[in-house]
Amino acid sequence: MKFKSVRRAMLTGLLIGMLTLAFGVYQIQAESTTIIVPDDYPSIQEAINNANEGDTIYVRNGTYYENVVVNKSISLIGENRDATIIDGNSAGKVIEVTTSNVTINGFTMLNSTGLVVYNSSSTTISHNKIIGNNYGILLNQSSNNALKNNTISGNSLFGIYLHHSNNNIIIGNNISHNGLVLWMLWWSLDGIKLYNSSDNTIFHNNFVGNSVNTLGVDSVNVWDNGYPSGGNYWGSVGFDSADLYNGPSQNVSGSDGIADTPYDIHRDKQDNYPLINPWSPTQTIVKMKGKDYPVTIVSNTTINLIVTTKNTLRFESLGPTGEKGYIHTIFPIVNTTEIKVFIDGEKLTPPPFPLINANATHYFIYFELTVSTHNIEFQFAPTPDKLELVALVSALTILLAVAVIVAVYVGKRKRNTEIIS
Ligand SMILES: [Ca+2]
């Protein structure tokens, strides 16, 4: 019996060892690698053909004349979006994505059909320039993808075209000077058939100088991020840019950078909180309690010389002297008890500014100024957390104990000296 159990234990050990080894080997095999174009392969397509799922393909600056098909879940990263150029050579598509979980970041795509995403989900297209094509970006039967911070400009037919594509996020894109911009319908030769592209979330985009900004057809989408985060900037065409009121119902006196009336989307919902000024964020961080918190500054002035120290954010705001300027700062909610704003050392006190609003995740701090060279400072007062309070009480207790001990010791010595003398 004893021998048997020893043998069984040995066998189990061996099996576990083998499994561990196999799993280890499997892990090594599954590790993603980075392939560099043109160092490893001369073309982007050859790199993709030789890549495994999960790999990253890093493309150095240069002009690549290709029609790229991405049929694996990979990350395609360009060195610099202004200098890593894929030219579709007036044929087919510059890039066609035919699978899910793809990342495309940092390219200029031009001279063809820009980017077609077909039957994909969890794909992210960000920080690209998609210019001078017929279609900019076409999402076809693709849901739960993200289009973020792309410049989509000068495309002759559409900037972005969503066909039968739902639940996508379209945020922070500059969509300008395209033929038609957002068209959500199915168009076939036997007439016009309408299909829904709904529940897409579209905000903080700039729509400027397009022949028609939006054409939603039987689609129901979300065109803003609620108040005070806001919707999109709609250029000047058909846009009522009066801003005399603030608040979720835009009925409280005082401006807030959000148009007082919604912007109607043709045959779709409306942008409830259209932005008065273009969305042009500057990102930085503020350190609070040893952690970094991302801060977004949106302004029509130039934001310069950003300095962040503990609980404080400082920068210079400058531009054409005398014009009306605004600074909109978005800061994550981290139990901040007070936010103070100073312009050239003077504290701003409402009314009207700073106008401080919040949603579930962020504070929105908005104020206007007469443009000149100004030093702006934000001070954030964090709430002391429990641990800090415990530490404070402990420190005070120890101090008190030391004081008592010293007092007793001094008293004793004094008495002893009195007895001796
Ligand atoms: Ca307003």
C-alpha cells in the first residue's frame, strides 16, 4: 500500500511537472512579438502575412503604396501619423479590416477608399489622418468599435459612413471638408433601402466645412455625453451659437461653453449640448497623493508651459490680445474638497466664473477671460483619507505620550535634586 501511494505521488508529481512545462512552453509560444517594417519585411502586407494573432506591427516613417488587408487580430502602429503614409494608389481600399480586435494607430491613409472595417468588433482606430479618399472610414456590419482622435478630411464622398453598424464610439475626431459626412443608410442600385445604424455614441468631434454635416437615416444614436461634458462642435452652418445660459436645462444665467439650444440631426436624435468652440484638448497630469490623474484642458487660447506639482496645475494661456477666450478644464473626481482657480495670482470667485460642474466621474471647470498672456493656476484640495487621519491621530498620541514621559522624568529629576540639595 505504502509503495503504491509513493508511486502514485511520484506519478502525480511527474504529470504536474509535465503540465507545468507544457504550459510554460505554451506561454512562451503565445507571447506576442513586434515585427518592424521595413526592417523585418519590406511591406506592411508581408508583415501581416507572417504575423501571429496578438502581434504588433510597427511601421517606420515612409510612403507605402499598398492595399492592406488586416485579417488577424494585430496592432498596426505607425511611427508618426504625418510621415507614415499608406497610399492606396487609386485602387481598392487603403486598409481593409476583416476581423475583430484590431488596433490601427498613427498612419496617414490616402488616395483610395480610406479604411473599411468589415464584420469587426473591439477594433480601435485612433490618431490617424484619413485624407483625400472617396470614403474616409466605412464601418460595415461592425459593432462595438472605437474611432478616436482621427483627422478625416477632404474625402470626396463621406467622412465616416456607418452601414448596419451599432454601438460604436466616435469621439474626438476632426471631420472636415468632406463631401458628405456621416451617412447611416444602405443604398443599392434598385433605390434606397434603409437600415439602422443605432446606439452609436458620437461626441467631442469637430464637424467643420463639410457639405452636409450629418445624414442619419432611420437611425437612433447618442450625439452628446450629457451635461456638462457636452456634444460636438458643428462649425458655423445651421448652428445657433448663442451661449447666455448654463445648466442641464440651459436656463440658468451665465455662459458655459455649450450652446443654449440643441443641434438637430437629420432624421435622428439631437445633440443636446453642442459645443460653442472646437474640441482641441491638451492632456496633462496632476499628482495627488502620489498618484497621477489625467487632466484635459480645452481652450481657444494657446496653452503653454504646463507645470504640475503636488495638487497644483499651472500654465500660461496666450493668444490674440483683447479677444474673448475660454478655458475648460476636466479633472477626475478624487474626493477633492475644493478647487481654486487663479488668473495672474488673483483668485476667481463666482459669479460668474469659475463655473464648476460635475458628472459621475469628472469635474468640469469653465471660465472665460480676455485673451492676453495670463498665468493660470488650479489648486486642488484632496480630502484626507482614513489612513491619513489614523496616521495623524497616531502621531499626535505618540507626541502626547512623549510629552507626558518627559514631564514625569523632568518632575522626578527636579524632586531628586530638591532632596539632594
Ligand atoms: Ca450655454
